[in-house]
Amino acid sequence: MMNPNPDRENLKELLLLKIAGFLSEEEDRALDHRISTEPEVARLWEDIQQIDALNENTGYFSPESRIKGWNEIQKALKAEKRHKALHYVWIIICLIITLLVIYVYIFKNL
């Protein structure tokens, strides 16, 4: 099904890029001009800002939130690596104890 108003969809995409901070200065100025001169664009911009303000993840698109999210992922991965390392240590300890028990059992029965 064809989009009834492709210009409006392109405009929404531009406004989302603007709120995310991904537009160049020139594109941002051109879009600001459209927002200030075209009432429909201004309404759409206000709607997008309200949606962003209501969103629990305000700033979701900001570079700071992406860095924070990446840091949390790295911490989780490091914690998982530590957990795996501890797991291997316990396996080695269990193997040593098992070998000692076998050794003692064999030499006690000789």
C-alpha cells in the first residue's frame, strides 16, 4: 500500500533526526526555518517533542545515553567473564580434590 503523503513521512523522519541531533547545521537551520514559517510543520514538531517528553527513555537517541548504555553492556560482559573465571577456578579445585581423594584411596589400599 502506498503512503498517502510521502512528504509528511519524510518530514517526520527529518524531525526525528533533528530531535536526535543527527542533522547537519545547515539541515537544522533549514528545518528550523520551516518550523517557524509553516504551521503544519510547527504542529508536527510540537507533537514529536511531546512524545519525546512523555517517553520514559527521554534522551534515548542522545549520544550520552548511547555511551551510558554501552558502558552498562561492557560492565555486564566483564561481570560475566568474572563469573566464568570463578566457575573455572571451582572446576580446578574440584578436580584437585578428586585427584587427592583418588590418590589417597589408591595408596591407602596398597
